[in-house]
Amino acid sequence: MRVVYTHEKISDDGVSCFLAGPTPVSSDIKSWRKDAIKYFEKHSFKGTLYIPEFRDKSYYDDKTGLCEIRWDQSALEQASVVMF
């Protein structure tokens, strides 16, 4: 399984899933997507997960560039499935 976060390279690797839904806006809020990634791992998902969050949580405390419309749009278009 490949996990791709905001600002990371999007590629056509076959089956992929964009995990849409609420995104934490500060580093002190736990992301639900961490549990979702564990679920996909547990069930041996072989594709790519697109995670519309930054891998480095300190980025949220900066408050600049939180809206990454271009990356989100590209990942949404590439994803086989959009899951909420």
C-alpha cells in the first residue's frame, strides 16, 4: 500500500482511494485518517491512499497554505474511489 499526502507526487498506480471528509486544522486535533490507514493495512489494500492532509503536522500550526485546491483536485481526478 502506498500513502500519498498533500504536496506529495500523485501518480497512476492503478487502484486508489481518496479519503475525503473533515480535516484537522491544528496539530492538536487527531486525524481520523490515521485509523482509516490502519484499517486499509489490516485488510491488505494493495493500492494508493490519497490523504488530503500534510504528513508533517507542524504545517497546520503555520496556517499558511492550508487550502491546497490543485493537489486535492488532481488526487480526486486520479482516485478510483472517493470515500467519505
